Amino acid sequence: MPRAELTTVAPGTPLPMNGMWRTIRSYILWQHERGTLHYDIMVTLILIFIFFSPRVINFNDKPIYRNPHPTEVVVTSDMEGRLVYQVSASALTAGDDGAMRDQLLHIIEPISGAVSIVSYETVSDSHGKVQSYRVLAKRE
């Protein structure tokens, strides 16, 4: 009857793949000191990933296009800290000063809460057609 022999490797002798796995493990666990060759290799691989992955990987991180409010209100602040609103003329109907202030207040208050209108002025195009109203308001 044939005999099968079992050979074992001595515990101290490294396998050929054992050294490579040890290096990969040390890269994953970040076990190298600064200034060593392996540390520089890890940093280089990270930098390559950071700078070249956006060209290769589609992250779907496109900016969201500004979707203006239906009344097209743009809010900025002036040097004194007051709020300046630019309201599209299409959001208002023509009327006297009191009616215009009420309409402007009706549009502005849902955006910024309780405010009082200090003044407003029309913004016209080169032909004199009213494009918008610039409203100076302050919080109450």
C-alpha cells in the first residue's frame, strides 16, 4: 500500500506570499513612519486618488440651479445692515403708494418675517419700462 507523506513548513520560514500580505496589511493599518519609502508611497497613492478620481468616477455632484421664487425676490443687505429686496414688477399690480406698499409687504413678509418698509424705488430698463422694485426694509 502506498504511503502518503505530509510535509510541514517550519514556523520560522516565511511563505512567498506572506511578505506581500504583511506589506498590504501595514499599508491598510498605516504602520509606517514619516519619511520612509512606504509612507511616501501611501501618500502618493492617496494624492493620486484625490486628484484623478473626479475625472474617472462620476460622483453626480452637479450644482443645483437657482430656482427663483415665483415672485422672483432677491434679498441683499446694505452697509447699514438693512435688508434690500428686489421684487419683480410682474408680481405686483400698479396702484397708489399705499397699495404698492401693501403688495410689497405681502410678498416680503413670508420671506423674512415682520419687517417695515422704509422706502422703495422702481428699477427701469433703458426704455423706461419698470422691471422691478427695490425695497429697503428693516426688521421690527
